[in-house]
Amino acid sequence: MIKEWRGNFLAKKIELKIKNSVEKFDEKNVWINPQKLHEVCKMLKEDSLFEFDLLNSLTSVDYIDHFEVIYHFTSISYSSSCIIKCKVGYSRKNPQIDSVIDLWRGADYQEREIWDLMGIKFIGHPNLKRIMLWDGFPGHPLRKDFVTYDQSIVTSRGGE
Amino acid sequence: MDMGYSFGIIPSGFEWLAFILSAISLIGLVINGVLGGVIVLIWGERRLFGRFQNRTGPNRWGPYGILTPVADAIKTMFKEDILPKDADRLLYNLAPIMVVVPVLIVFSVIPFGLGSFVVDLNVGILFVLAITSISSLSVLTAGWSSGNRIAILSALRSVALLISYEIPMGLAVIGVIMLSGSLSLGSIVESQQIPYILVQPLGFFVFFLAAMAEMARAPFDLTEAESELAAGHLNDYSSMKFALFFLGEFMAELATAAIVTTLFLGGWKGPDFIPSEFWFGVKLVFVLFLIVWFRMTLPRLRVDQVLQFAWKGLFELTMINIITTAIFMYIWPEPGVKELLILAAINWPVAIISIWGVSKILGTKQYENLESLKNENAYPYSFKTLPSEFYHEKVEEGKIK
Amino acid sequence: MSLETRPVTVNLGPQHPSTHGVFRMRVTFDGEEIIDVEPIFGYLHRGSEKLAEERTYSQIVTLTDRMDYVSSMLNNQAYILAVEKLCNIVPSPRGVWLRMIASELQRIASHFVATGFLLQDLGALGTPLIYCMRERENILDLFEMLCGARITNSYLRPGGVFMDAPDVFWPALSRSLGDIEKSIDEIEDYLSGNEIIFSRTKGTAVLSSESLVNASITGPMLRASGVDWDLRHRNPYDYYSEITFKRILHTASDNYARYWVRVQEMRESLKIISQCIKNIEPGPVRPSFDDVPRLVRPEPGDSYAAIEGSKGELGFYLVSDGGISPYRMHVRAPSLINLTLLREMLVGELFGDLFVIFGSVDLNMGEVDR
């Protein structure tokens, strides 16, 4: 069974190693300060207590007033997993976060996908281009304020 | 003055006209026969593919679907003829002709039966080897003139195949030539008291494989490798030009089978109560079946492996064959049936041992002690556990201060 | 005399016959050797994640079918597990056993397709592919008995499956198990000892297990490099903890190892199915509508559930805001992530091996682009 790190233990251990890095935590999740994210990730990967060598999933959610980037990590040797979250882009302005591609190659396409569909910029990603949509596509479709083609027709007709 | 057959029909002084008329009718017979053969071959190959792949194959047009190739031909002719913008117009149009014509010429020297041949050249086999190489040139022309990068890759591969396989193919024939003492295909057939496949197993093996490679059939179908190059040099061809390529490809198959039959299976020879053309046809169908069987079952070799196979495998085998045959010919310069059977008894063990040896040398080595490697060098070099309170304890939400 | 040589850049795809769909690669060749590869995705992007935000939790099951369309049962299972985790639904035992049988059958079908297309890429002109597809047809017939559909099943529902297997299913299943076993033997006899296949797949596209883990590559590709990582064993979801099976490992981490691992995994799946048949008991196949209504409204929160899909770790991340449809759905698509090291695998190999290596990843464009 893969054991999940409890939020408080993880937060405590991270806070011990890197000061002022944890913003908040609850039963499962730990919210990390975006400025310290890369540092924390490096520690999570390399510290002998964690050894999170597998980046399962990297995704993001649009919470209207901010964006959240979610990292799911697994340690193969400990058979344990944890969830790290990061709040970025308050008031929807210029959301950006450090890329972890230098630590986990697996972040490559997932970060590009998030940039393409959600519009969060990953600083340090060597090839941050659109992946699913074509260059010049207007907007980022997974954002909640994105107006789809159908919706745009409905609103334009309603306006007439 | 010898009036001969033209006496009374053709005025004197115009005997050459009789010659031309008979030549044209013969040529018409052979070409139409070959084209008809190609139609039957395409149908038969597709039916066989169906059986190999556990399905029915074409069965809609005509009895057992025998008219399917005709329908295909009509469909292909009515397609739009496309000329790519970057194409070299002259060569692009020339290439399909260069595929068909040499293969048709090859049929002129093949003896289809006792006395039924267009011409019996005294350098027949050399002529065949020389003419068939032109097909590869046409692939080069087609690939180059299309102005398509994938087609050019196909053209380069075709040249590599030609250069490599022409040598074992030529050397494989030498054994046959030594035994029969002639280059003429007609006298090669006549000199086969027993089929040369029994006497020259290595020669047959090498010649058959080299011919498969020469006409780019699976497992050597590098030039139009469907899963790599889409259709290789045929990418930009459509309509009649594509149909000509298709025709040339199947005629090459027919020609290869005919040459193999002539050289190694005794040609038209067989018991006398049935016409010799029938025996030729039976052997032809057998060789065609072998070719289709190969094509259906084997995956493709990579380009370096194909060339390696020619230079490191087939070349050595032909050398062994030539040496054994030469020693034999030195002892019995004019072999009868008994001597040929002795040679067969020597050559078969030699063939089996040398093929086995070459396959040992060229074959891929198995993995070494896989079982012992397991779990020792595998990635997480050690498994660790943390105290369980790290994972299971109730917490309250809040911030760390 | 010296000849000037220039590398050639070729676009392979999206209309190339062996890109397994609509994948595109911009490949630079130096003669036959590959010196650079740039993969380009998105030709089958349908925006499933956006579509899911406007559908109810039960309707999304049909969307998941269309992601990886050769293993739709596994997609259903991963999605349903995420919903059950989000809503704290306790599934019915019979439903769970049924969906385990369905998903293992689907794994066999998917591996058959992977093996067949790998050989098609090797240039075997369709014969092995059609043999593999024939076996897959048997499995699809079983699915037709289970739920009336062959490819887009939509068989699973939160809490179990939507209907019980008919009586004709069980004898047909046990008959098929024997047939499939025999055909796996047949395929192995024919292929595993074939010199051409062995010489073309051994030693190509070797990757170290460290780099595979670092690139988040999971599934048969990872197990072919010797890492014992199978979520059915490591994190037993459903009732996998009650089942014993062998984890298939190989150490060579080349194309042959990947092919071999897939073939052996089919045998293990057969064993799992026969254990499931032994364990299954009569009962309801899903909780009553009082316990799990048709329109589930989970509490606000998020959940991530992953299963061992046929291609690797298949995960669904769901965020609920308390409504009838998810606030956000994200799919951790193994096909896309397994392509991360495509460039490393291809550079330095020959053109003939390009699509073989590509096929050994076992990807499905429906899942890559979603």
C-alpha cells in the first residue's frame, strides 16, 4: 500500500528544513510559498527522509481569485506519496511559478499543457510552447472566464 | 534461293516482312501472356494474403473475385494524374516506363517450354542479370525526380540494395553455369538431367533471397517500406503512372519466379505425356507461392542488417558453393546423372552446415543471465520504511507559526 | 574529393500510415541516422477536460471512453475510483469484481493491440496484426454481452457497474480464457523466437531505469527496465489485495523487453480473471439509488485516484465545488507522459527503427491529445 504523508507531518518536516516555506496545511495537503517552491521540491527529491523520485501528476485549477498548481509525488523506495499545492496569480494577474523540469523530466509536457490550457507561466522551462492548441490560439480554454465559441454566439445574439 | 515458309505468300525480296510479322506476333503473345499472368498473380496473391490472414480476400468481382485486378486497373486509370510542383518533369514521366520495359525484355529470353521462346540468346543469363538492374535505376529516377525527401531516402536505399545484392546474385549463378557449361537459358534447361536445386542448394538459397531483395519484396522491402516511408518512391505517383509501377512490381515477381524455375527447378522439363509449358507453369506457381509465403510471414529487416546479410552472409555462402562445385568439376569435367547425385550428396550437408554457421555468426545473441540481474540492479536500490506515525495521525487545520 | 552532406528535415505525420493516429514528428536525418526529433501534438485534441466541467459525474463516464479508445474499461475504472474517493461511496462487492474482470479483459485487449501494431511497425504486412486483432474481437464480444457496446463501453457507474452480466457471459468467458491462453502461446511461438524480430528489437532504445523514473514513465516500459512498480501490487485499489499475481519484470529496458513484458502480462491478467471468477458472489451490482443517487453531489474538495492502466499510471484528478458536475477534471494520461523521453530514445537510431521505438511506447493518440 502506498502510504500518504499526512499534511501536518509533511508541513513540519518541510518547515524544519526550509524556513517560511509552508503557507498552510490541512489533513492531506500542504500549500507551499511559490517563491520557495523550487527549493522545497529539490529538498523533497534529494533529502533522504522523502526521496520523492516520481512526479505522478502535475495539474492546476482555476479558483477565480487565484490559480492553484498541484503536485502529486511518489517515493518508490519509501512507497509513500504526498500532495503539494501552490497558490499563484492572485487577482488573475500574470500567474507564474518556477519550473521543476530540472528536477523531474516528467514535468516537461505537463507544464506545457498547463501553460497551454490554463495560462500559468513556468519560469525556467526551456521549451514553453503551446502543446495541444496551435500557436496564436486566443486565450487559455481551461480558465473559468474563457468564452467558448458556442457561448460567444449566444451572448452576441442576446445582445442584439 | 531458299523460298522456305514464305513461298507463294510473300513476294520475293520481302522475306524480311515475314520475319517482322512473326516477331511482332510472338512479342504480342508473350506480352499479353505476361500481362494476363500478372492479373492472375495479383488476384492469387491477394487471395493467398486473405487465407494467410484468416479472412476471405477479394471475392466480389467475377467468380472468386478474379476480376478484382481489372476493376482496380480501371479505377486507377481514372484517377487524377498529379505532377508535383518540385518534380523533374522528364524523369518523373520516364521512371514508370523504365520499370516496365526491362522486365518485359527479360521475358524474351526465358524458355517457357520445349521450343517456345522468343529468342535463345547465347549470353541469356548475363543479359537477364544486366537488364534487371535497370529496375533499380528506375526507382532511383522516380525517387529523385519526385522532389520529395522521403522518396529520395527510398531511392538511396534502392541503390544500396542493388549494389549489395547484385554480387551474391551473380555469384550464385556461377555454379549453375559451371555445371551446364553454357550461358544460354535454353541449354541450361536442357543440361539439367536432374533439377539443379538438388545439386546446388546453396546456389538456390542465395539466388532466391538475392532476387527477393533485388525486387524489394518483404522481408527486404526497404524501398517502399510502408511503415517507415509510407510508399517510398511511389509517394507522389498516381493514376496510370502508379499503375505502371504496380504492374512492373508484379511482373518482376513473375520474372524472378520464371528465372528461378529455369535455373534451378529444371525449367520446362517433366514427364513427357503432359506438354512442357504445363510443367513450367506448375513450377512457376510453386515459386510464386514461396515468394508470397515469405512476404506474408516475415517482418522487415533494418537497412544495415540487410546490407550486412548480403556482404557477410550471402557472399560467403556463394564462395563456398563455387569452391565445392569447382573441385567437383575438376574431378568430373562432364558429369552424368550419377556424378550429379554424388555432388548433391556432398552439397546438401555443406549447405546445411554453412547456413547454420553463418546464422550462428550473424545471429543476435540471447540476453545473458537475465534471472540473476533481476532485483539486484533494479532502480530503487534499497527499500526503506518510515515510522507509521508519519502517515497516520489526526491533525487540525491551521498555520505553522 | 569530398562531398558536401546536409541533414534533411522530414515531417512525419500527421497523415503518415504508422503514427498510430495523428501524431506528428519533425525528424532531422543525417543519411539514415536520426539526429533530432521534435514531437508535435494536438491533432486530436477535443477538450475533454473542459467538456467534463459541464456534465454530471455519470455523464463523464462516456467522455472517458473516448480518451484511450483501446482501453476504455480501464479509463472508466480510473475515473470511477476518483469519483468514489471524492464522494466516499462504498461500492458493491459484485460490481467491483465485475469491473475488475472487465478491466483485466481490457488490459489483455490493449496489450494485443500494442503487440500487433509493434509488429506492423516492424513491417510484417498485417499478418500478426490481424492475428492479434482476432483475439481482441473475442474480448470485444464479451464486452458486448456485458454492456451492449464493444469499444465505447461506459459500463461502470459510481459504486459498481450499471447492469449484471447475463447468464451467457460466464460460460463464454471461461471458454475465451482458454482460447486466449492458446493464442498467446501461438503468438509467442511465432514471434518471440523469430530472428528478425529479435535482432531488430534487442538493444534498441535502451533507457536507464533512473531516467525512466525521473521522466515519470510508468507501466510496462518501467517494468521492462526492472523497476518493480505496479500499482495493482503497490497500491491495491478495488480488491486487488485479495489476488495473487506475478509482477513481470525484465532488465534489458529495450524494445524486446517491452514487448516481452506485455505478452507475459497478458498471461497474468488471465490468472487474475480466473481468481475473480472464483471470488465473485451473487448480490447487487451497484448500491441502491438511495445510497448513490444518479446525480451525485460530492462535498467540496479534491481527489486523485490512479490505477495501473494498460499503458502506465492512469490517474484522474477531480475537484468538486459541491455541484452536480466537477469543477475541474484532469487526466494524468500515461500515453502523453511516456513520450517524454522520445527524443532520447530516437536520437542515434536508424530510420527503420523510428516507428518501432515509437510503437514500443504503446501510445494512443486519443489519450495523448484528449
